[in-house]
Amino acid sequence: MKMRLAVDGGKPVRTRSFPTHMNTSGRTYGQEEKELLCQVVDSGCLNRFGGSMVLQFERDFAALHGMRYGIAVTSGTAALHLAVGALDLEPGDEVITSTVSDPGSIIGVLLCNAIPIFADSDPLTGNLLPESVEAQISPRTRAIMPVHLSGRPAPMDEIMSIAQRHGLIVIEDCAQAHLAEYKGKLVGTIGHMGAYSFQQSKQLSVGDGGIVITNDAALAQRARLYADKAWPRDQQPRDHLFLTPNYRMTDLQGAVGIAQVKKLPGIVQRRRESAAWLAALVKDIPGVIQAQVPAWEQSAWWTFPVWPDPDVLDVTAPRFQAALAAEGIPCQVGFMVRTLLDYTFIKERRTYGRSQCPWVCPMARPGIAYREDEYPGARKAVTEPVVIHWNEGIAADDVRDIAAALEKLATAFRR
Ligand SMILES: Cc1ncc(COP(=O)(O)O)c(C=O)c1O
């Protein structure tokens, strides 16, 4: 039976607020975090070099991934900056990445005076298309930065094989995909470095923070220096070796991180369970397409995407999203709301004054342009899926409400 949609003045399926990462309903902070935070405050030193929390957190996070080194910093953007900074690139060197990401993926590249080069994305995952990556390689390419978007791993076998053939470094942007698995391997452990964000919406959050993990001793050493004004603290007299920022995480964030890292497997497990419940219900709703996740892939379920099937439903993605939101289900159109090419700072090359550096740097390859027609998959990835916000607080009754709202929309919009 067709019911009047909430967007048209009907009664919404859900009137109670949904669990959200912005408060305790969708987060897991508790006594463990409080006790460690009190230890830091009671010690009188909140800086990482006076205490031991950040050091312990770095060890715990790296160990959870079976990796040797972890360098914790103030944000995911900072983590990606030091991963790129660790490569000691020349101005005009190029890093291939995705346009379907947060600006944090490319800010560090540009701050190194290197140039982000974009490959196209799979419209159904937003992840890099290997053939497009290969097509973008130039004599100046130094690294590939796959973004494991929305919890799902990028095609790492293909990306690693391209990198090996061309002698390139691979930096995995795992900001949205904590503990996601690709063919039995955790993301962040497959390339040369893995970078994470611990901002409020991420699976593991310390409010704001980030980390780089690696098994490469030389990259780890330079990344560590890169986060600390290139200050080798064990050397006398005091020296600063090259130009870098200060991205040091405080022991307050480290304390929360230690407690959170223990909870992370459980957090991701809960996201997987609730996603599996919704997947089972959506299967029976004609006109609502869901992601096809192959058996060798374990998503970390940062979000849950669906697509209105144009053969069955007479509705656009924006209309479907507006109607779903009106039913009380938090959601957005697109894996990211825009591509990186749509942001002013990229469109207008607003970087260092009016110079348009590094694109016009004399040391850069001339004529680098980002042509919209090169990224049809990315455009679809930001305009076609209706992406339901996800978190570990989502319970069985929440999942039932989401499914009921989808069912109501599918009935209302049926052709
Ligand atoms: C894919 C991706 N990369 C990088 C970042 C940057 O992380 P942060 O916001 O912690 O700087 C984010 C976070 O928003 C992200 O989602």
C-alpha cells in the first residue's frame, strides 16, 4: 500500500533521533578513556614527550596491524602530509590519487609543492580504477595514493602491480576504512605506508588525530622527523634538519587512543553486523540496489550506500535522498558530496598567493589540467548513490526503521 511520504507531509517512519557519531549514542567512550585521561592530567604534562600515552598508542595501533612503526599526529590531513613528506619529493613531482575524497588527501601533496594527478573512480565504490591510474603515469609520477573510500578497500593487487612495474611508492589513505580487509590483509599494510584519520566521524576517533603506519625503517624515521619540525631529539647540539610543521599529538589524545584501539575490533564488528542485517532486508525491496561486496573483501562500513534502480523506480537520487531524510534517516547523495575538482581551492588554484604554484612551478610538467570528461566514474560516485550514515550505535530497531523507510519510498516511487 502506498503511504504518503514525509517529504509530502506524511508521517515520518522515524521520529526519534538516530544514533550519531556526534554524541554517546554512536560512540564508545567510557571509563577506560576517563581513567587514562585522568592519569595524563594528574601527571601535569600533556605533551607527548613528557608522558608515554602517544608512544603506547603508536605501538598498540601498529601492533594491531602487525606493523613495526606508527607515527601519531594531529589529523588525517597531517598523517597524509607526513607520508608524502617522508618521500622528500622535488617540486613538481606527481602523486596519483582519487577525486572522490576529502581535501585532506591532497593538501599534504600540495604543501610539498608536489602535484596531485587524478585518476578516475569506479562509480559503484568511488575507489580508483587501476586502468585510469596507469594512464595517468608520467615521468614525474612518484607515488600512488589509493583512498579506501567509505570503508571499502581499493583494488590493491592491481595498484601494487602498477606501482611495482613503475617503481612507485604506495600510500594508502585509510581515513574511512579502519580495519577493512582486502584478500585477508588489513588495509594500510599492503602499500609502503598507511595513513589514518581519527577525526570525530571515524571508526576510531580521538576527536581529531591521525597516524602513519609502515614497516619501512627509513620512511618511518623521516616521517617521525616530519611530524616534529625535523628535530632529531637524541642529537646535541639541537638541530632542525629540513622544513616541516609541528604535527605532534598530545598525550590527551594518546590516552583516548589507547582505550579506543582496544575497542576498535569490536566497533568494526558491530558496524559489520548491523550492515549485514540491513543488507538482508534490502535484498527483498524491489527497486533498491545495494553494494555488491565480494567475499574477499571486508568493509569497515563507514557508510551504507544504496541506489534507486531507474528500471523500477521513477525518482532521481536527490529526490530519493530528500525523501529518505524526511523519513528520519540520516543520509546524503554521493560517497562524497562533491569531487575534489569542484572545490574552489582546486578550481581556482588558490595555494600560495596568486602564484598558482605548484601547477605553474618552473620545475613542474607543463600543461597539467583536470578535464571533467576524464572522470565520468567519479562524477557518478558523487551523484548516484544515496549514502546512509553509519556508526557502531546502530541497533536492530534502527535497521528495521531504515528498511521500512526504504520500502515506503520504493512503493511510492514504483513506475
Ligand atoms: C578519505 C579521507 N582522507 C583524508 C581525510 C582527512 O582527515 P582529517 O579530517 O582527520 O584531517 C579524511 C577525513 O575527513 C578522509 O575521509
